[in-house]
Amino acid sequence: MTAVDTEILVDVWRRLLADPHTSWELFEHGTCVVLTAPDGDLAAQATGILREFGPVHAGSPAGDFGVIDPKDVEGWVVTGHHGDVLTYVGPAEPRDPSQLAVGLHGRTKRHADATAPNVVHVEDNRS
């Protein structure tokens, strides 16, 4: 992922996460971990959450997903079994824009971020 892609993703997540006081981490493939109780090393905290709740395990809640079509941002947000682990899928990414295709694509991106986590941005908004 290039720096331009990271900058675009950071801008997208800043628009999607309405509360400017929210701390969050962005991973290489577009997964964002929102930290509701940020503490210590935020990158380590987010990576721990993603390693636990990001990998896909078919037939379990870890394989489930939902698709949100946000009003203010093109593309979709794919949710999983942890409410604070979200993955952005851009409008040009899936060849098929159906909810199923978008959800599977986002789930695949989340799995990639969880199994080889690479933090590309830390948004530390602790007071």
C-alpha cells in the first residue's frame, strides 16, 4: 500500500468516525480498530484486538460480517464479530458491488490485517 493510499484511508476514517476524540489505529489493508478505552501503547493495544478478533474462522462468529453503506463516504464499511474492528472497502475494489461480494472482500482484508498486522496510522486523541 502506498503512502497516498494511506493518506486517503486516514481521511476516510476521519470522516467515518464522527467523534474527534476517538483514538483508533489503521492497518495496511484498510482495517480500523477503534479504541474505546485507549491505554498505553495504542498500536500494541489495537494489534492485540485485531489478532484476537480479526482472523476469519468459517462456521464461527469470526466468519460473520455485515456491510454498511455510509452516506458521507463512497465505498462500504464491513463489520465483524467485534464492534470496534471495521474494514473499509473502496468503491473500485470489488468487481461485484453486491453486499455479499463487498462483505467477503472486506472480510478477506480484515483477515490479512489480522494475520500479518502492519499499523500504518495511529490516531491518538487521548486527552
